[in-house]
Amino acid sequence: MTAAIDDYHWLLSPAAEPWLAEAAGADTLRGGEMVRLVQRLRKSLSAERAHLIVEQVELRRRAKEKFSQAERMFFTRVGLEQATDERIAAHKAKRFAEDGRVADLCCGIGGDLLLLGQRGPATGVDASEIVAAIARKNCEVLSIPFAEVQCARAEEISLAEYDAWHIDPDRRPAGKRTTKVELHEPSLETLEHMLAANPNGAIKLAPAADLPPGWAERGHCEWIGSRGECRQLVYWHGKLGESGVREATIVDERQTSVWRGEPDLEPEVAASLGRYLYEPHAAILAARLMGDVAQVHGLSTVAPRVAYLTGDQRIDSPVLAGFEVLETLPFDLKRLAGLLAERNIGRVEVKKRGVEIDPLVVQKKLQTKAEESAVILLMPRDRQVLAVVARRLG
């Protein structure tokens, strides 16, 4: 069901507030409860507007993972999926001068704009009238002091009028997600013209994006992780970064951690497993900095090109998830179940690297009502699949 721009304007107006409040009061939006809610809404609203109310409440609940004030904001499904969460946006906004004018192109529902507009003058730009209206409303309800929103195409904006700019190109212009920058919208050619017009640019890309030739040497590449995953690659150019820098940044509730290093170093393979296993953060892996991390901490890999590191020293670092090894054995479900029973382990988390095994299937078969918990890590080792029973550190 596709709602028209007039329906979205209604959704963003005070007229929709009572309906949003009523829908938000429902315990769940599944099954019979949702059917009854839609039936109540349809007594007074059109099918399109009833759908928008139900969808908006569902999106607000999902958005709480990204936005602390999600219950006051407005979203589209694609807009929420693509939006930068507020912790990452706050980290990124610090690179922009407080007294400088910033253009946030392809701003979407305003994930980055909300924080840029707290920093200083910021203009959000989006080609979709609906999305631009939502971004404008989000700035309004959150009282963002220095933000405004225009409905226009990114290439129509005169970047010379701004001190710096940020863009989140559409990675699905043909309907299917792509990591090739030359297939984004705006195109690579247009992005190059933008950098020529104003070199102080930041381009938000997918973590697995294929950087165009020469970009890594010309600019500053930052892979940003949050909530356990690598969320985006930001290409900083001009005064916003340092040429040739490659780094992984982990942003969480407690701190922001940055790792700069040399990419594509090959760690040595361990002769035997140490007392501890470590899994590098997804941002480290996306930035291809695992070898650098291993070298700095004196760790080895469990097998070539497998993202588990091992050593005898305990390392507490935000770039590494640590595990203390309890037992190791060739992977065999029956033997593994027997070992877990001996140790009174019933709650298991199963992880794997470099092997074709479904962790959820293994976890389901090994889960029991026993009291203790453990992590089982599956990996290739000495031409077999090795199972490591471990305790998560921290």
C-alpha cells in the first residue's frame, strides 16, 4: 500500500497525534491485536492513513535501538534502515567545525542531520518530498537549533557556499544493493565533481564498499562499528581527514575506541592454541586490520585467513572479544554433548569462522536445562573442524 504525499503531511500534523497515541498504547502489533487496531482506525481513517499509523508505531519501536527519542520521531522503512544511529552521528559530527556551514546531502530521515544541526548551521537535502518532510519534522520535534531541510537533488546544490558537506549516496538505485561506488546515485562521476567543487567532503558508504582507484591514498577511510557490527565506511576528504589513513572506530555506550594501522598484514599461524581466543571486532575485519592488531598484541591466528586469534596473555580491548579456553576437541555433536553434560553446561552460544556449519542448528541440538553457560567456537584446524568450549571474558 502506497500513501500519497498528502497522507504523509497529515501523519506529520497534529491531526494524527491522537491516533499515534492510541496505536502506541497497544501491547503488540501482531496477530489479532493488530487486526483489531486496524479495524478501530478504519472506522475514522482511510486505509492509507490507518496503515501509516500502524507502520509508524512499529517503526518507532524498532528505532529505539538507534535513537533515544524514537517515540517522538518519524520514519519510513527504508529511511530507518539506512539512517545513521545517534551515537555514530555524534562521533561523525565532531569532525565538522562548529562555526562552519554544512550540507547534508541525501539526508534521509535525518540521522546525521540531527547531530550536525546541534553542532552548527546544517542544511539537509533530499530528493524525495516525503523524506524531506520527515527530516524537517524530526528536526522540529527534537528542537534542533541550526538545521533546515530542502527538497532537491544533491547535484543541484552549490557546494561552494558551504564549508563542508556530507552525503549518503543511494546504494540501491536499481533496486538491488551494491557495494560498487560507480553504481551509486549520485554517480561516481558526480561525486568526483562534488569533491572538485568543495574538497571538504564526507561520503558515507557500505562497510564492504569497493573504493574507487586512488581514493584510499587521497583520503581518510574510517570503518565505524556499533552494537557489535560494522555499520558504515566514511570516506573523509580535504580538511575533514588525513590522506592515506585507514582506521576502525568502535562507538558504544561507554567509550569510542580508534585503531589505526597497516592493512592486510598476515598474522602467523599458531603452533598450538593458547589459553585465550580472540575475535576481532567487525570494524577491524572490514578495515582489514586484523593482522595489525595481532602484531601489536603478540597474537597468532588459528588457521590461515580465519578471524580467530590466540595467545596465552589476557587482553582487554574494545577491538577484541575475548574467550578463555576450557576444552578443545574435534567437532562431534555426541562427544561435545557429553562434555557439556559433564561440566553442567546447558546454555550455549555457538560461533564459527571458516567452516560450513550452521551455528543455530548446533546450538539447538546442544541446548539443555543445565545451569552453566559457555561459548562454543568452531574453526578449521589441522585439516579438521575443531570445537573450542570457552568462557567469554568480561
